[in-house]
Amino acid sequence: MKPFALFILLCSLLHAADRPNVVIIYADDLGWGSLSCYGQTAYETPHLDRMAAEGARMTSFYVSTPSCGPSRVALLTGRYPFRTGVPSNPAPDAGRDHGIHESETTLAELLKGQGYATQIVGKWHLGHRPQYYPTRHGFDSYFGILYSNDMRPVMLCRDEQAVEYPVVQNYLTQRYTEEAVSFIEENKGGPFFLYFPHAMPHKPLAASEEFYTPGGQASDLYASVIRELDWSVGQVLNAIRDAGVADNTLVLFSSDNGPWYGGDTGGHRGMKGSSWEGGIRVPGIFWWPGRIAAGQTIDVPCATIDVFPTICNLMDIDSAPYSLDGYDIWDVLNGEKGPERAIYAWNGPNLMSAREGRWKLHRTAPRARARGAKEDVWIDNRGPDGITIIAPFEQSEPWEYPSPPDTPQTAPSKKMQLFDLQADPREQVDVTDRHPEVVARLHALMEAELATMGEVAPTSPSNVQYYLGPGRIDAENPMPIEDALRATRGE
């Protein structure tokens, strides 16, 4: 090879090393304790266990809010949801038509500007109106359901077209995985960014026949769903290995919030929708062979809002213009102590709690969903839409609470409670009176954070309701998404 050609090749290789591929796999409503590498014993998750063994497993990893849309916008922007236009869930069947602000910069836009191919496969949930589509916020392509799989109409979209209605949800995990693997194979020359937000295990639960194990109980269906989710992660990691790019690919696996009924918080109090640990502490597994040391268990508190600034650091991009709320945690992933800071949990414009080191202060009274009685009959009025799922009578009931039963010793839900999570991870004993200096410090930090909020635009629902689907749609007869949504409203 001629010297000049060799120089060009070396320069291109060095440039590629500065631009790692990025894959984020984001489960929906997956609890901290639902994986065997986090203590689950009822079933196994071998591919995620291997991912954790080959990388770093975080045990104090948080979302910014315990609900779907706001959690996702925080991940993709590195900013708290109230700043972004998505402080609460967009919902087409409730007329909540808000979405991500045009001024926000997503990870996809950041990386696309660096020459990346970008794709999202799965649940978007940052708005279902045209100005909010993922293809208008940095993604080259999209395949999935724009919102939760129990919101009507449940229809598969490709880019800006509705391409399938009704949808057989049994095959969602399988079909999403095929799309994700194809994208990796087609873009192995890199660099690429794959954002893979799964539909599962959000209700209604569904698995393909290959993974569904009939047992008649919701726990059997849930285990089937998680086994298929684990298989999907294995397929993605195998595709990365087979493409020969494992040493230049950062992969994160996490969840958007704590579990719904039937899931598992791993012993933490509360569930989805709550600022108790069960609602906001989620799995966090980082994998990058050769760059992230294998076999690490990291208990330093970190959060999904840290992903954006960490990627900025890896690529030597100045993060200052983006006014980020997260921190660069690359040193944490390499065994360092990490930044001293508080991690906040929000519910819309309400600042709920702060975690700093071993301490957690609840500024407001933590909310937790009710635990149902086993004899109660519960019918989910919102799902499924269109074709039914594989096990409609095995969906989890409210008595199948994902966290341990409350006991008489459990601290009541009230404002300004302090917990020592190192000694009391289940948040049972309020130690406010024992550590007033900690309460005062954390409260001052929270008040300072609230002062940065400014005005938050209202996102209250209109009176519009979706009742009927838009008729049959298929790949041969696609329909613009907006037209399909208007059809369900009779507009």
C-alpha cells in the first residue's frame, strides 16, 4: 500500500474510534428485580446476565420520572422533562396532543450531525402529531407504535406512514428485533445509532408462540414476555459481534420506569407512577468490550439523563449549548467515584424527591397505586385494540403488586421524609428527626433546582376521544399517520 493511502486509512480508523456506534435498548415498565442478574429466581435472563457479566451493572440507576413519555424525553435530551414539552404522557385516545419542543436536541440529532445513521425501532411517545415525529427529530427511519401499546389506535408506523392496523401484538418483540438486527447489519461500516425502545412488558402483555408457556397464570405470561425480551437483547448483541464492531459499540440496556402490576421491584417500595424506589430505580447495564471493564457492579447513583452528556464526552463534543441536567458518568463506568450531586425525580412540574449518596429526601408525599384484593374483578378498558393478544385472560391483576406488602412498620406517606438507602433500601424508616442537617441541605438543593424551572406549558387533555380504529391498513395500502389518527376522531 502506498504511504499516502496508508495514512488515509489510519486517519479513517482513528476517526471511527472517536465515533463509537451507540445502541440503547429501553424496556417498558420493566422492574429493577425482573432480571436474574438483579435477583430474579422465577425465570432466567441469560443474555442480559451475560451482558452484565461482560460489562457494568448499575444497582442505583434512575429515571427522571416514573412514567413513559417524560422518561424517554429525559433519556434522549439529557434534560428534565418539564423543560422539553413532555412533562406528561401524550395520549391520542385522550386528546393529549403535546410533544417534544422543536428547540430540543435529541441524541439522534446530535449523532446525525456527526455523520451517524440513526434509527428508532419501537415506542416513541414524544408526540404523535407530525411536528413531533421521530423522523423530524434526528432519526433517518422509524418502525413501531408511536405511543403505548394500550393506547388507541394501536397501529404500526414506518417513517411517517401508518402501515398496519390492526396489529397482532404477539409478534411485536420478534418483528422489532428483526428490524433492529437488519439496521445493524446494513450499517456495520458505521457509525450508527440504534434506539430500540421495546413495547414490552407494558400492558397488554404479549409474547410469540415460541416463548409463550401456557400456565393459566399472569406470572407465566410475564415470564414468557421477559424471556422473549432477553432473547431480543441476545439477538442484538450477536448481530454486533457478527458484524465485527463489538469493540467500537456502546450498548445500554435500561427501562423507562418501575413495573406495573405483575412485575418485580426487587424488594423496593412502590411501583410505576411513584417516587418510591420501586417507581424510579431501574436496571442499567452498560456494555462495551475493551472499553468498559467486565464484571463490574456499580452502586454509585446515576441516571438516564447522564447518557447524553456521557456521549458528548466520548465524542469530544461541547455539551454547554444544550443546557443539560445530566452528568458525564464515563469515569463511573471505569471504576471512579463519580460526581457529587443530587438526582431528582419529577412528576410534571412537581419535584418529588432527591437522591444524594446514601440519602433520599421526599419533598412531597410519595404516591403509590392501590393494592387490589384477589377477589376483585378488574377489566382494563383501554386494551387491547384490534386483534387480541395471545393470552387475554392472563393479564396481571391489581392484587399482583410488584413490591413487597406494606407492614405496620412502614413509614407513612407524607412530605419531607428522609431515608438512608444504604441501611434501608425499602424506605421503611423515616430518619428525618435524626439527620436535620441532611434534610436542610437536600431541601435547599431542591429549592434551587425549582428556581430554574420557569413556566411549564399546560398539557391537560381535551374532550376528544378515540373510539374506532381507522379501518384496515397494510403495507400495500399505507396511510399518513395524521390521516389515520383523524379518521379515529371522525375529523
